[in-house]
Amino acid sequence: MFADEIMERARSVLDRCRAAKLRVVTAESLTGGLIAGALTEVAGASDVVDRAYVVYSYEAKAHTLAIPYELIAACGAVSEDVARRMAEGALARAHPSAHLSVAVTGVAGPGPSGPTPAGRVHVASARRGAETLHQRFDFGDVGRGAVRRATVIAALDLLLQQLG
């Protein structure tokens, strides 16, 4: 179902989490659950994956992850601040046994969304007791599928970075 490059990363995330006895949570906007889907495509993922949030709308981000609506309105849903708050909010709402999260927000395209160009993506990863990491990507207006695939890879890579 997923490309080999995605599945290799998903297996690595799961193996490293398993070795460290860590559980992971996802909070996804433009990927609509694809990160969680890639992780759970691997047999035995249930000992690592705690839960996944798909928060596509402003309201879902605010209600589900307790991101102040004013922050979303001020910064835009596709921003570093919102991505960080998504990662931190997902981890805060997960079971206490979850230690790590990844969140993504962006514009898959086609075309820009207001001032945000197509292909702009923010990825954040939170870990209990550690700094929340963030990366911004500008994949370009290369099509929804390409932006979403690139975002899944970027999110898995940031999880691997967060794992050290």
C-alpha cells in the first residue's frame, strides 16, 4: 500500500520506539491519517502506536487538541506555532504511557491557500521531557499526492530525529 521508502522509515520508527519502550501519537491535518496508516501497516504496531488524531478543520484543531482558536486565526493553521501546539496537544491528550508525538499541517494544493503557497508544510514532534522539534518544508505546487507523500516521509524522519 505504501512505498518502500515510507515503510522502511515506519519500521525504523517502530523498532526504535519498541527498543526504548516508547509509544507514539500522531496529529494530522493535510495527511489525513497517512502517517498513522504507515505505522499501523507494520504488523505488531499496536505495542508502539497509542492513537491518531485527524484534525483537518480549525474547529477540530481547537476542540480536539485545545489549540486556542485565536492562535489559529492569528498565525494561520499552517504555521510553526500551530504545528508545535498540535504535537504538544496530542501528547497531552494521549494515555500517559505515550511519550512521543508527531504533527503535520500544510497546504497540499493545488494552488495556494490565502498567503500560504501550495506545498508549504510544518512538521513538529514532541517528546515528554524534551524540546519540541519543528521543521518547515516548501515542497512546491507538485500535486496533492506528492506533497502528502513527502510530508509522511518528513514526519517519520522527524520522529527518528526525536528518537536520537
